[in-house]
Amino acid sequence: MSPAKILATQIDARICARTTGFARKVRVGLKRSHTRSMTKYLMVGIGGALGSILRFWVSGYVGDQLGARFPYGTFIVNCTGSFLIGFFVTILAQRTHWSPNWRYLIPIGFIGGYTTFSAFELEVFRSFQEGEFLVAGLNVVLSVVVGFASVWLGVIAGRTIS
């Protein structure tokens, strides 16, 4: 073999060795990144499942207790959910040493599964369709105003214990 071919073979072997080592590091980095990414989804999923179950229970319980003329269950869930998101976002912002997974589990997963603004919108639409304009309007105004006040109170409560 000529000296040029020997040199080319040695260079190819070095490049291959470096590339293989680099590729191994990239694969390991991708596996770690993929695992962290999957943990986020798992936290959101667990929180969302628990929040949805609690929403179903609270909404049904409140509806059974107060009747169905006004969507009390959804109203209570929206207001308590607004309070909880204000409270936990404030707490988690103060507790910067806590794992970011708590952000995925509580506000995004649990409270996201618990609050029911899509159901709220559907109930307002149905009330409107049935000609119950007062119920529809009252539901919108009360949910927005009391929900906003609940977020504000949640922030205050979160700051108080931080």
C-alpha cells in the first residue's frame, strides 16, 4: 500500500473514532433529554387525571346539592380553580429550589384538568340557545369577576405563607 493510502486510512480511522465517540455522547444526551421530556408529560398526565376526577366529583356534588337551574358545580370549580392557580403559581415561583416537575404536575396538569372553562362555554351557549339570556349573562359575569377575584386572593394567600 502506498504511503498516501496508509495516511488516508489512518485519517479515516481517527475521524471514525472521533465521530463514533461524538455520536455516543449525542445518543446519551438525547436519551437524557428524552427522559426529562417524558417526565414532563407524565407529570401533566397524572395531574390532569386527578384534576379531572376531582372536577367531575365536585361539579356533580355541588350540582346535586344546589340544583341544576344555574350551573353551580362548574361555577364553583372555575372559582376554586382560579384561586388554586393563583396560589400555586405564586408558591412555586417563590420555591425556586423545588423541582420544575411540580410546575407540570400542579398548575398545568392538576389545575388544568380541574378547571372547566370549555364546559363553562358550552353551558353558556346552551343557556343562550334556550333563550335563558339572564342565566347565560349572569354565568359569564360572575365567573369572570369572581374568578379574577379568586386568582387575586390566591396570590395574596400564596405571598402570605411564602
